[in-house]
Amino acid sequence: MKTPVHTAIEPGILYFGTPVVLISSTNEDGSPNLAPMSSAFWLGWRAVLGLGARSKTARNLRRTGECVLNLPSDALAPAVDRLALTTGSDPVPPGKQERGYFHVADKFGRAGLTPVPSETVAPPRVAECPVAMEAVVSAVHPVADEDPAQRGGILAFEVRVQRVFVHDSIRLPGSDDHIDPDAWRPLIMSFQKLYGLGPQVHPSTLARIPERLYRGPDIDRAREIAPVR
Ligand SMILES: Cc1cc2nc3c(=O)[nH]c(=O)nc-3n(C[C@H](O)[C@H](O)[C@H](O)COP(=O)(O)O)c2cc1C
């Protein structure tokens, strides 16, 4: 077989495919904001979230230190898409105006999604999302800080998860704390477009490690946090 050859290219974005997260946060007046994002990765019971610093979500996270990370299934793509090009910021920041963004105060209403009260944080969970994780901000890291032209534009929020709520439909039958990856159908954003996942493509050697060996101290810490309502 011929060895494949690479070609150097300069794509405008490097969004090769990550799950969509709907972040709920709390506005100054106590109302909820809801925003789609996908620059997120997971480390134990923590997540790192890449957000434009001028987004309403980033401002809310800095002010309140709380959010819910709601994971939509691929079936919720139409609801997620209704939130595209919207912002909770009023007025709309100039950079976003150019790209066609518009202000929406009631993002839940626009998406057709249902807010339900959270247990440990003020922002609501999204009832329709099969996964909703209540989280608090533990650190805020600047991104591209070495470049004066980009400084202050992007932030990486490190958040610590306090509660993981899931629909029973994605739980592994016969287990308490396991997600069934064959039942969980995340919504994937790849180069601005929305996709689902195909079936498992190969047996996984990594999956031989029992999940319990990954359990870290943040899980015990989360258990100690009493519900606020
Ligand atoms: C599918 C999808 C993925 C997105 N991913 C991100 C992201 O990872 N980071 C980000 O800052 N914005 C992302 N955006 C754009 C935000 O949703 C946008 O900045 C929005 O205005 C934020 O809302 P807010 O200003 O009310 O917080 C994404 C949008 C969509 C539709």
C-alpha cells in the first residue's frame, strides 16, 4: 500500500470535532443565560472551557463562579442550532455584530428547552439534556497571553464538577454509576457543523482499565457539598 502523503494547509479554524456543551450561567439580574460551546475537555471531575472573554457566559462565570455543563444528545441539534448567533450581551459586542449575532434575553425560550432548579449552584440545569453537571470555577487561565494583539480575548476556565445528573436512558443497565456509551449519543461540532457519533469502531484496549481506578478526590469532595435548595 502507498504511504499516505500530507499537504500543509492553513485552515481558519482547528475544530476537528468535540462534543457540544450548553453552559447555563446566571445574569446580573438573576435570570439564566444559556450558550453553546464545544472547546471543552475533561480531566477527572474537572473541565477546561475555552470561551471568548467578552461573551456573556465568560462574564457570568467570572462574576458568580458557577455554571451547569449540560450535554445535549444529537437529537437536540435543532434546539442547539436555535442558539447559534445569539448572545446574552446587550448591546451585542462589535466583533459579534459583524458576524450577524443578535441579543436574546430568554435563551431557554428561544431554544425551546426547560430550565430546572439545580441542587448546588444557582444556574438551572437543562431538563432535556441527558447529562447535566453542576460546577464551580476553580481557576481562570489567560489564552494567547504572550501575544499583545490577542491578549485578554480568550479565557480557559477550569471548573470543578459538584454533581453529575443523567437520564436513566443512558445508564448502563445493572450499574449505579456508569454511562452506557452505546446509549449516550453526544452532539459533535466539527468545523462549525453538527454531527452525531457512529457505532464503536474497534475494541478498546484502554477500556480494560476498570472505571473505578480513575476515581479521584474531587468525587469525595463533591459528596460533601450540601444542596443549597
Ligand atoms: C456549536 C457551537 C459551538 C461553539 N463553541 C464555542 C466555544 O467553544 N467557545 C466560545 O467562546 N464560543 C463558542 N461558540 C459561540 C458562542 O455560542 C457565542 O460566543 C455566544 O454568543 C455565547 O453566548 P453568550 O454571549 O450569551 O455567552 C459556539 C457556538 C456554537 C453554535
